Amino acid sequence: MESIERVAQTAADPMCVVILSTAPDILLAKRIAHILVEEKLAACVQLMPACLSIYEWKDEVQGDEEIPMVIKTSRNAARNAIARLIELHPYEVPEAIVLPVVGGHHDYLNWVSQQTG
């Protein structure tokens, strides 16, 4: 069995972050994911099934189907990943929420960090 030190990375070394975003359709989500990974701005991008987002925009309540994207990257690459996401995205104000990773499998977190180096 692996030692706990290799299984759980603690918040003392938050080398990875997750960026939450959405895309208006699966084709654009795939394109964004591919580019972010190809350009080493993300180690992995998970595309989720379409969901309904309800929000207010320009004084009107809207409801649109969107593709959620979970972008796994390093803390150092996050700013450039967000800049590239905004460049590729058609929305006037695309979602980009950065969440710290406070723990996880040490080897996986190292892989994310190496991929986005």
C-alpha cells in the first residue's frame, strides 16, 4: 500500500488549480480543450454533459444549454490558460473561475504540474 505522503498532497503545496468554465456547444468545447492541452496550458480538460444555465444578462433572465468544462492546470499556468480561453471564446464575458486544489494523489498532481510546466 502506498504511504499516505504519496496519496495525499496537502494545501501546504497547492501546485494545481481547477478552472471552471462553459462553452456554448460541444464542438467549441472540444476545440478549446484541445488547444489548451496542446499548448501546455492545461494537463486535462473534462467536458461534461450539457446543462442548463440560468442567469441574468443585460437586465434579462436567460436560460441556455452549455457544456461545462473542468480545466486542470498548474497555478503558474492558470493566468495564461484563462487568457487563451477568453481569446477562443465567443461570449462577451466567458466564465473562468479558479479553484485551488487542496489535496489529491501526489503523482497525479505532479503530472499536472509537469504537463503545464
